[in-house]
Amino acid sequence: MDTVRYRRNDYHLNKRHNEKRHSEKSKISFNAEVIEKKVYKFYLSIALFFGIILSIGMPFFNEPDGVYHFVNSSNIVHLTTDITVYGENSKWFGNQFVNQKPAYQNGDYFKKYFETEVQRMPMNKLPRSTEYPKVLSYNFLGHIVPAAGVWLGYHIYPSMGMIIVCARLLSMFVYTLILFFIIKYVRRGKLVFTIIGLSPVVMNTFSSLSYDGLTLILAAFLVAVGINMVDKGKITPFNLLPMIISSIAVYFAAKTNIKLLILIFPIIILSIFMRGKTKNIIRRLSKRARFTTSIVVLIIVLIGGILYARRYGGLGLVIYKLFMNFSYNFNPNINVQDINTVLVQPLVRTI
């Protein structure tokens, strides 16, 4: 009898223990699901908080080619200014922090950049950007939001500090809000979008006057549309329309390398239509036929790569540059603000 009683007690104890473990697992799973669904709200709060700090606290022209973005944004709203009044490099090159360092050390940073009014100048007197960029280009469309901030800051108080801070705040708010809706819109990978959106690079880009902010937003929207199409598993007018809109937007308003993302849509559409059919075709082929098909496809891709790389000095040179870029540091004195390094060297066309 004692043995039976002990076995019953063990059974009940194990049952309670298993129920407790199952309850804890369900609770963890529930919390993960809640976080996944509500993560866009966390993103908005965190991004706005740190975005405001970065927009106000970061030194001016901290982004790569910062002066260029400031001048282009000013030109769009016809507020071209002479930055040499503030001691900035008239050629827009070099480390801009060096020019601002004395103001920090002397304690007159606010007086120099926020109280001293800007001096307007003709656009044709600029060392660069003497003409308006094409309207249907990332150089123009990517500077529209910062340009609106420049106009707003100028009419609040016409100093370079006020202009830049207002442009940063407006860009940060607009791009953060758009990414918030993108995270809410995408069906899968909300947490991945949130982590990327809260990364220092993205937050710094949003809190600047760079056209890269719009490029990041358009790339995120295009990828989100693609994810939703894959998740739904079928082509409908409701996902074709966002696909067309995002493709057109990326083609005209994003930087050139991001345009390659448009190619994901034909791949997605083809994979949806060929789902199940491809496996049946592959199963019917013999091992020899599969090997032959793979070799033919590889040869076609190689020939296409050779023909495309001829414009940039040949396939060998392109591969060599890519290998050196990812395997050797040509700039031992690392400066994240210096973009004139091999890591961002374009593939120069050869005559």
C-alpha cells in the first residue's frame, strides 16, 4: 500500500511540475508573440528619444560629405549660404570637426553657430553644386525633407545652427515615423527591422541632412513588400500595387546600388508561380541531366559577368578590387567620417 501511495504522490508531483513547465513555456511564448506584434511601438519611442538627442547634440557636418548635403538642401529652397563665415572649409573637403574644435574649446560654440546670422550668396559662386539637380533623381528627392527643415529653421532664426538642427529634427521625425509604419506593415521580421532601425548608422543617417535617409526608407519599404508577398504566397492586386509603387520609388529616388533590390520581385513572382512545379521537374531529371543543367547555368552567369565587367576594366580587376576591399585596411588611421578610402572607391570605367 505504501508503494502504491508513493507512486501516486510521484505521479501527481510530476504532473504538477510538467504543468508548471508548460505554463512557463506558454508564458514565454506569449510574451515573445506580444513583443513581436507590439515592437513597432517600442521602436517609435526609442527612436524618437535618441533621435532628438542626436539631432541636437551631434557636431555639425558629422555625416560623410555633410557640407555638400547642407548646401544642396539650402539650394533647393533658394537659401544658398556662405559657410566660410563660420570658418568652414570653402572647398567642403577635409575633416569638418577641426573647424569646429576651437569653438568648443573657447566656449563660444552657441554664439558662433546659433547667434551669428548666415550670409546669403549666389549659387554660381559655390565651389560645387552650382546647378539644381534633376528633379527625378535621388540627389533632389533625397534632399526634399532636409530642405523643408532648412526653410523652417531659417524662418525661425537665420543662423546655421538653427537651420541644421531644424533640418535634422524634421528629417529624423519624418523618416522615423515612416519606418514605424513600415515595421507595422510588414508581416514577418518586425524585430529585425526594429534592430536595424535602431542601429547607430541608421539613426545617425536619419538625424542628418543626407539623402541616404530616404534611400534607407525606400529600401526598407521594398523589402517589406517582398516579405509580405512571400508570406501570402500568391499574387493579388493588393500586393501588386505596393510592388509597383515601391519599385518606381526606388528607381527614381534611391541611390544606384539600391536599385538592384527591384530584382527581388521577378524572383518572388517566378517562385510563387513555380512553387511545386520546380521540384517535380528536378525529380524527373537524371543526375547527369541535373549536372549538365547546372554547368550550363554557371557558364551563362559567368559570360554575363564577363560582359558586364568589361566596362569596369574586366572581371579580374573587379574581383581583385572586391577581394582587397574586404581583406586589407588601406587606412590604418581609422576615421569614420572620411569617405575617400578604398572601401567606397567606385568601379572606374576604363576607356
